[in-house]
Amino acid sequence: MKIDRTGIVENFSEKRYEYWVVENEEVKIMASWISWDLPQDQINKWMEEVQLSSTSS
């Protein structure tokens, strides 16, 4: 899986959403993830939280 920007990525092989922070080509950090098996309301809450954290940095 190629990660080239900060944000939420769908990882189909692991069946989860991942939040990546990309500083540059060498520094890529998976900061958070959430399983697709959780209820949709929890996934939505997680997505809101990681998007808010990215705008407050």
C-alpha cells in the first residue's frame, strides 16, 4: 500500500481504516487505526476525531 499524504486510508488487506501522518518521503507514521468490524457510529466518531486532530496541529 502506497502512502503519500496525511489522512485516512482504507487498508483492505487488514480490513481497517488507518490515519497516517506524512512528514516527507522518509517519515510516514500510522498514528491511529480502527477496525471495520466496529459499529458505524464508532467509526464515524473516530473519523471526526482524527480529522479534528489533523486540523489542530
